[in-house]
Amino acid sequence: MSRSDAPVHVIDCRAQADGLIVQALESLQLLESLATQGIRFTFFLFPSEDTESMNNLLELFYFAGDRVDYVIVHNPAKVRTNLFKKSNIEAELKKFGAKELTLPVVTSITLLAIKRAEAKAGRKLSFAEVATPGAAHLELMLAGEMQWAMQQMFRQYDAVADLLVPEQQVPEVESQPEPAAKQARPKHPMLNLGE
């Protein structure tokens, strides 16, 4: 990693393989050696309602401590009971500057339509492909839902960009205001035509 021209490397391992990755990081003292070169890991943590997964998350935190950055990814579509919220581990991660992302919940109708479109195309489709109006993958309304979901994620990725790419690679972006809440319709006087 330290000899590469690429500013960012992504390591996506199976949840079951994280013990092996941690063992390799520890044995090779990668966190320490990369830190001397100004290279830092960002761990994405996915809290769940599964006690075993939460213990696993805790072990990762005990191993890495403040030597890495953290992004906590919440998935409300999969997690019904949140063992993480208001827990000691959440408080400790926030002390270490952890940032959070919340995945938008997409309706099951849209997810099913995407599966059908992928079966028809004979391949996986990117979010951009299914969100493009007129691309014929999804009905206009469903493509609109995917556009909304992507906009939700882009705003959040902008907020955590400093943990995802080197500082010099972060473009100057004007912050986008949150969409204004719909205002209530003004009440018009109603005619009373009697009973």
C-alpha cells in the first residue's frame, strides 16, 4: 500500500475472515508501519442485532483503538433491535471521532424490480443504471426512488470524505442544504352550505 500511486485502497473481507485480517495486521505490525508514512486505515463497522456480531465489533475496536478511523454504517432495513445505540461501545467510538452513515431504506417493490431488470439484462446493474430515467431498467417512479437513495448517500459520503480519501484529494464542495420540509397548504375559507 505504501508503494502504490493509488490514494485509496479498499479491502472488503467477509465478516467471518476478519479474525484472519486482524491477525495479519498484528503480526506484520501494519498499523504501526503505515502510520509512520501517514497512512491510516478506516474501518467500516456494521452494528447488528446479533450478539456474536456485536462481540466481533467490540474485538475489532479493542484491537485497533485510536490507531484507525471508524465509519459506523447503520442499516435500518436489516436491524430491527439496535443493541448498538446508546451502548458503551457507541460512546467510545464517538470519543475516537467515529462518523456515521445510515443506509436509506428502499421499498421491496423497487428491490424486486431491480432483480427482475438484472435477470432480464443477464448481469448485475449499478445504482447509476437503475436510477437513470429513460434507461428502461425501472419504471420512472422506481428510478426516482433510487435517485433519492443515492442522493441520501452522496450527502453522507461528503460528510465523511475526510476519512475516505487523503485530505489533498477531498474536493472543495459547497454544502448542500437539507431539503426543506413541505409546508402545510394554506387553509382556504370553506363555504357552509347548511346541513
